[in-house]
Amino acid sequence: METEKTYDLELAQRLYLEYYAMCFWHMKPDLVVNQDAIPAVLKGFTNFWPTPRVVRCGRTCGDGEE
């Protein structure tokens, strides 16, 4: 049985808005981060600004593990 990953959408939305100019300039500025947008958000972070905070978000948002 496959379990669905859990995402911290509120955290992902806050970080998306906070880092929009650095990591997401190529995406819609008014994007509402939902389950479907998480892979693009994580890709933007890892490609453009792989900081410890973003890595922690990736663990929280991406795979549900700490």
C-alpha cells in the first residue's frame, strides 16, 4: 500500500514568496503552492539557493522525514 507524502504547504508558500526574486522569478508571482506545485518549488530552491533552511524545508515538504 502506497502512502501519500505529507507537505507543509504553509511553509512552502511562505518560502516561495520570501525567495521569489532569487529562486522563482520565472514562475507566476501569485502562485498558490499546493501539492502539485511542491516539486517545482523544491527544484527552484535546490537549483538556485541550496541553503540549510531550504534543505530543512525539503525534508519537511518533500519526503516527510526530519
